[in-house]
Amino acid sequence: MESQDIPPIDWELTEDYYQNRQDMPELKLEDFMDEGETESVSGKVSQEQAQRFQKIADDVHCVLALAKNGKTIQEIAAQLNLEPQYVYDIQVSAQGFREDDEIAVAHLVEMSL
């Protein structure tokens, strides 16, 4: 049998790949994050971040309520004194949730900013 006939081994599917190795440090998600993101993961959210998220959640609630009443993006933006692109982003993010989970939409919008 020639070496061309041997199928290549997918190293990610081998058991050895997933075994803990004493010579390698254990990596965690926090090792790959920026310092500001680490604080959010560890549960430490600054007052400023909490206020920013609350503002986004309030905007999501108001935008979705006005959209249910048939208002256009321009009308909603003018009424709430928001940027039309921001209103559009909220509405696009909300389309993926059947339960109208406003907090989940607020998280998506926050991540897009």
C-alpha cells in the first residue's frame, strides 16, 4: 500500500487532541478576550455599561411598540429622537425572535454598536 492510499488523519477527531497535556497551560475564554470584555464575562459590569444597556433596552421597547402601531422607521426615529439606522438595526434584530424577547434584542443591538 502506498502512502497516497492512506487517508489523512483529521487531528481534531483524534482522542489525543483533546487529552489534557501537563506541558501545556490550560486555556480559557478569558485568555482570548480584551480586558474590557473580561470584566463582562466575570459578571463585573460597570455602572456606565449597565446604564448604556438599560438605555438600549428602553429604546428596543419603545421602537417595537411604535412599530406594532404601523409607524415607519423615519417616524419612529423622529418621535424618539433616534438615528434611523439605529431604529432599523433594532427592527432587524427583533425579526429573529418569535417571542419578542426585548432583552435578547437589546443584547444583539449592543453588540452591533
